[in-house]
Amino acid sequence: MSDERTRFANVVLPHLGDAYALARWLARNDSDAEDIVQEACLSAFRGIAGFGNINARGWVLSIVRNTAYTWLKRHRDGKVVAVENVEEVEHARADTSGDWASAPASPEAALIERADAARLEAAIAELPIEFRETLVLREVEGLDYRAIAEITGVPIGTVMSRLARARRRLMAQLGKDAT
Amino acid sequence: MTPSSNNASQESADDPFLLVHAYCDGELDPANALALERRMADDPRLAAERDRILALRSAMGRIKSHAVAPPALRAKVERAVGMRRAAVRPTWSALAASVVLAAAISVGATWSLLAPGGAVADEVVGNHIRALMATQPYDIASSDQHTVKPWFNGRIPVSPRVVDLASDGFPLVGGRIDVIARTPVPSLVYRARKHLISVTAMQGGGVPSPARTADGYHVIAWSAGGVSYWAVSDVGLDELQKFVKLFQAAPTSE
């Protein structure tokens, strides 16, 4: 095998499962996720010479994330919230749930813990993509705030508030489903 | 930065509920974590938020079943970049047969086959990568050192040192048999957050070489009691060094 291919096999392929998981959550569709991963892998292969030997997983995930955005924009234009508007969206939505400290009737932890997997999966799929990707990078891929901030291109404070809001919505949703 | 994202950071500094999320994500420094723990003890609303976050995490844990890429996708990607189909990992029975054979023909001389440091490091990294790409990174899955060690006993001449580092954040997840210079050797698999660390043990000391890095994987080698150890992972080098120190210092299970 050529050097590029060996390098690709060592750097990218071990993270194919994580890449697929991220793409699947972003696209919410298995076959689109496969197309995105394949496209991302080709980009990674072309750019393998530029990989700096640090954090292969983060490098691969950020390529997958950017490829997913381009792909979704191309194939499902309109359904992806433009990144520039998301902060407004976040604030508009946050306002409706009021102040954190007086957050209305949040469900019991035990109720959330028992949540049906299919319902939870559906609730995650309904999150706006910026919330969803932040949540998935944290809870599924296990990245810390700094890594998530680098991949999504937002300040760490925004990562923290998106994560909290994503979880809040899921909690509220799971509480609603149960009643 | 837009004014609204400034608001987001501003608000995070003041809002104790946001801090609870950061606390559950391990993002607070010790002083702030301690202060928040006190506040949670006094304020049941904050404690309830913490419980909800942990409950949600545990519920999400049950749906994380997609970390394995479909085999067809792997094949498509390999074709797309012009690689041949990767070699299939040998089945356990074939591996077992080769272990027996190798042990039979090389009694006593087994370890002299070992390649010098650099080549061993390459093979250790190669074994680790192959393990990451397989359906499972180990041949036996167990977090119990008293299960993993005897499993090796039945398969290779020398069973490795197995230590319990779960309380230090490096739980044991299993063991496998790797092959280095045509010799079957035991490898232990530990978890470091979402990363895996493989520790391969080989008879014969005196090979330690400086830590090295290849394709994003760090390798640290050391020897103790006539055995050389090779730890490999894509965690940060400082975290791997911490792991190695703990591994060296931990009491051995019998």
C-alpha cells in the first residue's frame, strides 16, 4: 500500500464507527449517514498529509461534521438552521421556558432514567441540529467542551449553554411523554 | 463574536443551573466543583438538576448502539481510497491452534525471536489498530482481573501481570492475544474515557526506549521483573504517562 493509504488506515479507519455514529445523528438517517461518512473519508484521504499527528479522532470527527453540514445543505436545504441564526433561535426558545431557577415542573430523575429508548432517540432527533451535535459530541463521542468548541467553531460558553438547553428539552419532552 | 454569544458566556458564569451541567461534564476546576457541591447540598433544586442530568446520561447510554460502522460501509470506504479489503481477523479457533503450535516448537526459545525496540513498537501499534477495527478490541471481555488472568493461563505459556486501575479512571475491559514476531503475547485492554489503552507484555526485559508517537498513537515501553511492557493508545501523552505510572505502582493480583 502507498504511504497515504497506510496512513489513512492508521489514522482514519479506527474511528470509522465514531464517524458513522456522529453522521447518523446529524443526518437522522442510516443511508445518508453512510454517504456522508464516505464523502468525509475521501476528504480525509485527500488531506491526510495535513494531519498533524495530534488527536486523530477529533480530526476525523470535525471532517465528518463539516461534511455533514455541506451535505445536508446540498440535499435538504432549508431544514438546516443557518449557523448565524442559531444564537437567536436559542435565545428565543430559552425565553419561553423562563429563568433557569424557576424552571417549571421538571420531571423526576427516576422518570428520565426509565425513558423508553425509542422515545428518547426520537426526542434527540427533534433537537435543532446545533443542540443535537453538541449533545452527541458530548454524550455519545465523550468529547470535552474544548474539543467540542474546536469542532463546532463556537466559544466554550456556547458549548455549555447549548448542552444545557439540549438536555433541558429532552428532560421536558420525556416528562411530557410520560403523562 | 456576536453580542448574543457574549450573553451566553456571561450567563453561564452566573447561572448555577448551567454550572451543574458543567459539573456533571467534569469541566469545573476543583475549587469551583467543591463550591458547587456545597450549593447542591443546600439547594434541592440544584441537586435535582444534577440527578436529572445523570439519569439522562444513563438513559442515553442504552441507545448508544451505533459505534460500529456497517461492514459494507468500511468496504466502500476502502474501495474509494483504493485500498484492498483489509485482512480478516483470524477466528479464535485458528488463533488458538497457532498459539499451541508456536508454543510447541519454540519452548524456551520463544522470546528470542522478538524484534528490536522500534520494530516491536510498530507491531504493538499495528496490533492496537487492528483491535480497534475489529468488532471487539479484545478476545475476552471482562472488567475482573480474576477472570482475565486465568483466561491467559490456559492459552499462552506466561500469564501477564493484571492490575485493577478502575478507581483511577482506567477500568479493565478485557484481554486478547496479539502476535509479535510470530510469537503470541498477552495484551490487556483498559478504557481511558472513550479511548482504549492496550498493554502488551513480553518475556525479556531491557528494551525500554523513549516514548514514541506514530500516526497519532503514543507508545510507552518499560520493563520490570524480566518482562517488558508496551502501552499504546491515542489518549494524550500525559494521560498515557499517568496510566503507566499507576500500572507500575499498582499491586499485582494473584
